[in-house]
Amino acid sequence: MNKKWIVFFVLIIVVVFGYNYVYQDHRNIEQEAAMYMLEADSFMSEFDVNPEVSEKKYLNNTVQIMGNISKIDSSVIILNNSIFCQFSTSIKQLYMKDSITVKGRFIGYDDLLGDIKLDQCLIINQNQTK
């Protein structure tokens, strides 16, 4: 009988820890400080040299990237033709070739297309080139 209670309590503890691990609070990238601040060209060149090491270095970290807008969609911009930035809200008053600083979470590198992907992005600074 004593062994059953010990196994029961151990099982309860494992379930509680497992639940807390799986259902952690979501990160708020807006309030996090960027771990890396880079120019878009130097960021991309790191992936050209060694994509595996670079991906491990930046994966799931908050980065701040300075570059020029090469494509605009309703909630996506692309910097320097290779850095894909996904915003959680619709973006407005941005223009092609604007110089911009974006903060977001690095989620991966697509080595087939050569795209760097960020999500939960927000605009830190914008210089319009009208």
C-alpha cells in the first residue's frame, strides 16, 4: 500500500511540472531587450558564411535589425530582400526603401531561399525616404 502512495505522489509531481513546462507564459518581445543589434547586411553575411552556427546562435532570441524595406504587405515587411519580418498587427505608413529598425524574435533560416525569418516584430525607428 505504501508503494502505491509514493508512485501516486511522484506521478502527480511529474504531471504538475509537465503542465507548467508546456503552458509557460508567452514572451512579450516588445518589453524584452534585444540580445543582438545588427545591420541587415552583416546579419545576412553571417548566414552566408556558416548558416548552422548562425541559426543556433540567434534561434529564439530577440534581435534588432537595421535595414531598408524591399517589400511591404499588410502585416509583413522584407528587409534587404532577405529578412522576413512578421508583425502581429497591420502595418501602416511604411514606404519602399525606407530605412527602418525592427525588433523581433528570430525563428529560423530558410537555407533553400536564403531567407531569415523574424516574428512578433515591432518598429523601433523609421526614416522615410520620400
